[in-house]
Amino acid sequence: MPRKLQMTILTLMTLLGSGTGSAQEKLRLAWAGFSPTNSPIWVIEDRKLLQKMGVQPEIIAISNSPTVLQALLAGEIDAASISVTTLTSSRLAGADTVMIVGVVPTFVDHIVSLSSITAVEQLRGKTGGVNRLGSTSDLGLRLALRKLGVDPEKDVTIIPTGGTAERFAALSRSLTQFTIIPEPFLTQAEKLGFRNLFNISDLKIPFWWNGVLTRESIIKTKRPLMQKLVRAMVEAIHIIKTEREYEKTLIKKNLGISDPEGLERAYKDYSNAFPEAPYPTPEGVKTMLDDLARQNPKAATADPTTFVDPSFVRELESSGFIKRLYKK
């Protein structure tokens, strides 16, 4: 083979190789909390939505939000699916965390009580159980009680009892008389003889129960990659809203829930909660800041608009992508 032709082939192979490598962007995404709030992430992984856009994702389940935050701040991941509690605490401490997708804009929880309690007013003087003090379940219960005319600081006692199974155990042993539980575990609670006392989502408290967080520094260096992630999230939400049975199979697979009624109720609660255009609005941050302001002066003066970046969703909506998905 002539040397000139050989060199041409080698050069072409090198160019093709480098082109293939650069086409495969990499994204590390973590999520915390085994709940249908994270089902858009499950859809992205199962349907390979990012791969279709030339992104090779590494999607990691981490047991708790503080660990996810540490990974984000350490540069070990590019984005995270967690709640506004993590966003506000980190940003108030000086981190450049920011929410780019709002996934669940309110509490999708229920107050569950002993069967002998038939009205919210009867919770006065009783003890309620939450995952841990300062957690989303703790805040959700306190905000709901306050809206319902029960002072969570004076009228009741709230103690940490652990996860869903532990909360059920505490109720069974009468260590607590009420708790806060999301679907798909409500059906299980009712079968255990407990009462579905109140659906907190009816209060429509603005609060980002779940969203996608990244860092401002990552947006500056990887904005096109973050835009692809937002696009994948919007598409995943559309799939959830339009493919009921598929979504229920994902909930069953990831949570080990097989009860048909529980799966159906979980689907309704979460599919209704997910916004078609998931703007990360500041109202869901303000609720958290207002609660923190009683103990943290920084929260009292913080501007909730600086905690969110709605530009990614705005760009998608302006392009007509969301309208085309829903054929509007």
C-alpha cells in the first residue's frame, strides 16, 4: 500500500474515532428516596432517553439527600433529583446549587391516624411520627397541621420514628397516634386498620417535594448537557402521564408494590402532580424559606428567585417541544 494512502487511512480512522468519542457525552445523575417522585428518572433510564440524544448516563440511587448533596458539591455528579429542603439548606450555606426542573410542586402525602381518630381536631394532645425531624415528612406534616388549625408546636408532639415500615410499627404499638404517609403505601395502611384522615395535596401548599438540582458552575461549563437532561425529564413526564400501565409497572418494579389498588392510587396522585411544563418556580422555594426564617436570619432575607433557573424549561417551551409532545 502506498505510504501516502496508508497515512490518509490512518488519519481518517483517527478522525472517526475522535468523532465517536466526542459524540458520547457523559452525565452522572443521582437520585434519593424510593418514591414515585423519582419515576421520571426511572423512565429516563428504562427508555434510554438520554442515550437517544448522544448522552451516556450513569444514574445512581443514593440512600439519602445529604449524601447526594455532598456528591454534587464534590463534583462527583452533575445533577441530582432531590427536594427543596436540600436546595435551600445548601444555598443558604453558600453553595451554588440551583433547581432547573420542578418535578413535584406540592406535598403528595396523607395524614394517617389510628381508626379511633375521625377528625383532624382530634389530633390535639396526640403524638405524630415522621421519618426524622427536619425531613420533608416533618415539614409537610407541620405545614399541613398549621393550615388545618392545629399548632404543630403546641397542640401535638412530633417525634422521629423512621421509614414507612417503622411509622406503621409505631402506630401499631400506639407509640404514635398519627403520621404522614405517601402513596403507594396508603392502601397498606388502610389494610392494617389505620385511617386515611386527610389528603395533604388538597391543601396545594407550594413546595418542591422533588426537583432536579445542579450547580451554577456546571451550567456555565455544561449547559447543552443540562438542556438535554431537562428535555429528557419533560419527555419522561409525558410518558408517565400518557402510559398508565407502563408507569405502574415501574412503580411495582422499583418499590416492590404489587397491590393493584395501591398502584392505581399512586399513579393518580403522582401523574396529576407532575407538571407538563416543569418550571422550577420560586413559590415552592419561598414556603421552605418562610419556615426556616424563624430560626435562620439568612432565610428571612433570601430571594427565592435566585434558587431556581427556569430558563431551560422556558427554552423547551419556546421551541414548541412541549406543545408537540402533548399535541396541543
